[in-house]
Amino acid sequence: MKFEAITIKDIAKALHLSVSTVSKALRGSHEISEETKQQVLAYARENNYRPNPIAQSLKRGRSKSIGVIVCNIDNNFFSQVINGIESVARQKDYNVIITQSQESYEREVAGIENLSSRSVDGLIISLSAETKNVDHLIRLHQKGLPMVFFDRITDEIATHKVIANNFKGAYEATRHLLQQGYRHIAQITSSGSLSITLERLEGYKKALTDAGLTPDPQYIKFVQHGGMIPEETQQALAELLRLDVKPDAIFTASDRLSTTTLSLLKKMRISVPRQVALVGFTNSISADIFYPSLSAVTQPALEMGQTATDLLIQLLESKRPITQFQKKVLETELKIRDSSIRQPQ
Amino acid sequence: MKFEAITIKDIAKALHLSVSTVSKALRGSHEISEETKQQVLAYARENNYRPNPIAQSLKRGRSKSIGVIVCNIDNNFFSQVINGIESVARQKDYNVIITQSQESYEREVAGIENLSSRSVDGLIISLSAETKNVDHLIRLHQKGLPMVFFDRITDEIATHKVIANNFKGAYEATRHLLQQGYRHIAQITSSGSLSITLERLEGYKKALTDAGLTPDPQYIKFVQHGGMIPEETQQALAELLRLDVKPDAIFTASDRLSTTTLSLLKKMRISVPRQVALVGFTNSISADIFYPSLSAVTQPALEMGQTATDLLIQLLESKRPITQFQKKVLETELKIRDSSIRQPQ
DNA sequence: TTGTAGGCGTTATCAC
DNA sequence: GTGATAACGCCTACAA
């Protein structure tokens, strides 16, 4: 199947003009007479002429599209971020090309490889859970491909970054549990190679030590694929519940982990918060209709997507090379609901 | 910022060959000597040569990318569909360009206009809630742009379509409520111009008449923007609860409507299912941790995305024009949970 | 004011 | 077996 469309050449032929005259007329050049301009414009409109973006891209050396790579789009947080990305990009006339890594390092490398090589002007990236090495990105960055990181970032590349205040979010969540009187607070978190994991871990530890407690490694469970594989979460949870001193509260440090853990606890008929309290990172808009309603750290996901896109487009459209980079830290919000409220014994 | 990369010309210059020789060598042509081939391939690999996809697109007249337009990506159902689309497309080496209509007709027209004009080889479409007229799509289709519809489809364009068995899904949901003994079953649904709305409405009505009941228009509330605007849903719900004979059960016919309605009922302190039962269409993976756990019609969203993409790529890569079109109907699944189980009085 | 020519990177055709 | 040339559609010096 082919999709034939009218070109500048067709217009030129029809109007007995040269392509350059038509081209100039279409862009309203001063060199062209009013009369010719009108004629060309009218013909173009009638025949619904659209410049071929591919030819324009080839000529200009920019495709007016940006690549996005996330672990998985079917996730409250990431779909909200992409909503933000798409809105800003569309407004500034950029296409958004989405790729999922599915938390796999290989897929991330392949996806980014594919997006780059000039089919994309820049990249918006959140690293996969498996990614420990970012050489593939360093190479591209050195070659001059602009990129902005969000959420799961890396220190090894100097560019704009947008994250939530993960430290503070985790700190507040943990402190809240402490204030409720819980003392054996476990954490289920993503892969230890992710920036978000470390930041949230630090916030959690700081809250514990500020309360005079010593973080216990036994209470910290890493789930390698960030909750995408329910069995991994299940195992982490089972290990926690098998400890001699069972946790009386759990802090789940990512979106999928939070909903999965709540679901697993329900299946195991473990009462929340009576037997174990729960606070999680989640951007689910349904956290208030969970049972129990889920106390949650929420990230400004839409804003994160918008900000990342603004920063990337700044990079793309800047005349001179940018050497000062921003790391924007957006505030999280702790919404306290039932899952963490201590019940009278 | 520029992103310079090596071209076929650079290779030719370096190796003192002509561009055409290099081009052929790279694609393993028989015409080229083994020796030259190895030389070129080795040089290309060393210097990490990637063909410029934009130049290839211009030459071939196809961009190897497909456009997707949905109302909103931040939605369980649609993000799952897009997950499916992306997976298949990536595997077949197509880029996926996402656009959101935000349920606005104007945005849909603009988005599609932008995706077409040859920046995209084909389109995967789910119509916006506001769309009553599909002339913008008919025009493109007649010009030869391949497209596949899913979920919210139109009869006015002959092409492949993929939908869930909405009639049956709604029928079973309603019948289940009837079997539980509910007699005043209301429906909150999307815009009346959407195919899914009509199909689900028919299933609902058929279940009622099969049970000897007469559908009452008062019990059917249309929400124009499919739940994207909570106030609209709230008003629909309020109107239902203001009726002389209040509904004893509600069937919510789309994803966002279901979660929003449950949330609103909770805020109004209306007990579900005791005061009013609820069954909804939703693809939330968290329906079992809602309070009460939500009886739900689930669509095979991932499969829908995969199927739509397979069909589109068939269209794109077919040698001869296709005139026989499929309408694939995928089965829904009714998961009965607490929100619809009649309580002892 | 309009037209010619060349180039963006790749590929296909045809000549050597 | 290799290379010159033209073409995809658009843009832009430069020439007329």
C-alpha cells in the first residue's frame, strides 16, 4: 500500500513555476511577488499540501522527534510521566517515540541504539532495573546526542536530570511509621543498582537512626525487577514474614511493589495495618479505594514528564552548547490513609 | 547541538571506494568481492556505522513507524494496549509514535493530521469521546493511509478492527447483578457517540429484557468525557441517587468510570454492595485490593494491542491491496468479587 | 522576481 | 567487480 501525496514539485509543474519559487512562496519569502505567493498558497491549500517531514528532517539534520525509554508503560507512575512528556512535546511540535526496556539491560541497549542514530533528536531516559553500566549512553552522549534523565538517573553523565525528592519521601514515610509506634520497619525496594533505590534507602535509614534505631539489613529486601515479576515480590515478602522478629510495618519503595505487596498480604490473609502496617510509593489514583486505603508517597509524575521535556527541548534548540546542567528535585507528597494507622490493641 | 555520525560517504572516502560499492558491500550484495566486503564491513563495525534511517525513509518512501492515537495514556486499559503495541512493533522494527487526544475532537484531528502526511506508515486508532464525525480519517484512508481501529471504532471506514466482546461483557455483568437479585440496575457509561458505549448499552439492555425487565432511560447516564473529568461522573452519580426509586446496583461501563464511581461512593459513605452494588469495566490490576474488591469485566488489553499491530503491519507489508478486512472480537472476562455480592439483609 | 544547481544519505540502475 | 549517476522531497546559495 502506498500513500501518495502532493509535493512541491507537483505544485511547480501545475503552476509552471520552479520548485524553488514554490518553496520560497510557501515560506512567505520576501523575494516572491504577492501574486505568485497567493497563487501558490491557494493551490497548496486546495490540494492539501503538507511538506514531507522526512525530507525536511534529512535536509535540516533534525527529526523533530524525541525518544523516550522507560521500563514499562503499564505502570501508574510512568504512564503519568509519559502523559506529561507527550503534552509538552506535542505543543512544541515534537513527536514522541516510546520504547520499553521491560527492566532488561539488553532491551534498553537495543532500544536506545535504535532510537539514536539520528532518528531522534534527543532522549528522555529512565534506566532499567538491570542496568549497572551506562557505557552505551555515555558513548551517545559524547557523540553529542542530547539526553535528559528522570527518576532512575545516573551520576556518570553530565546533563539535565529530573527526580522526585526520594530521600525526603522515604524519610517522611518511615518517620510516619515510627510516629505511629512501629519499631520493626522493613523495606521492600527495587534493584540496588537504581538511583531511586539508594535514595529511598537512605531516607529510610536516616529516619530510623534519627529515632535512635539501627537499620537491620535483614529487614531490607531488594526485588531485582522492580515488581514486574510478582514472584520476586512474593519471595521478598515471605522472607520478611519468616524472620524471628517479624516486621510490624513495611515500606514499599516503588509503585508496582506497593500494589503487589498489598495484594499479596490480602491473599495471605494478613491484616493491614493490624498485623503489619504498610506505606508505599505509588501514583495510583485509586490508593484511596484500596483496602485498606493505602498510605502513600506520591510523586508529581505529570510535572516530572513536563519538566524533563522542557529541559530536553531547551537542549535541542539552544544555539550554543550548554555546559551548566540542572538537577531538578520535585517534592513528593505523603498521603496518610488507613494502611499505616496503628490500631488499638 | 549537533550529533555527527559516520556516513557511507565517509567510508567510501576512507577506503578509496565509491559510495555505491560501499552500499552494496554493506548489504552483502553478490556483486562485490569477498575481500572488499570484509574490508567495508570491518571498517563499518569499527566506526560504528549506522545507516541513517531518515535517508532510508526518504528513499524507500516508508518511515518504519506507526502512529498511535488514544484518548489518554494514563489509563489502565490504554497503557496495557500500548504495551502490546510497542512490544510487537519493536520486534518488527517499527517505531511507535504516541499521541493523546485527551478526549477532544480537535486534538484528535490535529494529532492525526500531524501523524499522517507521511511521517508515519500507518495508524492505530481509538476514537475520542467527542468524535462524532470521522471525515478526517476517511480522507486519509481514501488517500491510502493504512489504519487499524481498536476499542472505539467506526463503521464508516472499511479496515481491520479489534474490539472486545463488549456486548457479551456488559450482558454478563448485568446478568450477574440480576442473578444476585438486584432489580434496579443503573448504568453509567461514556459518550453516546462511542461504539463501545452502544455495544455495552445493548448488552445491558438485552440482559434486562431477557430477565423480563424494561430498561429505564432514567437509569442510564452518559458521561461525555468518559470519566476523564471527575465532576461529570459525580453529577451522573448524584442524579441516579436522587431518583425516586434509587438504583440498587450500578454498572459502570469504562475503566475510569469504574474507579471514579467507587471512589465517589466511598466519599459519600454509601456502602457497597449493601446500599448499592457495583460492577464495572476495568483493567486495573488492583481491582482485588479495592474496597470492596471490585467485580469487573476485564478486556484482554495487551492482546488487543498486539493484534491491532499485527494487523496493521500486515496491511503495511502486503504486496497487493487488501480488500478483505477482519473485525477481531476478543473475549472479556467477568471476575466476580465482593462489590456485587448481595448481602443478607 | 524567478530559476538553476547542488546537497542532505541512501539505494537502484546501468555502464564500464 | 566496481563506479557513476539519478532519484527520494526539500531547502538555499547563487545566477539570471
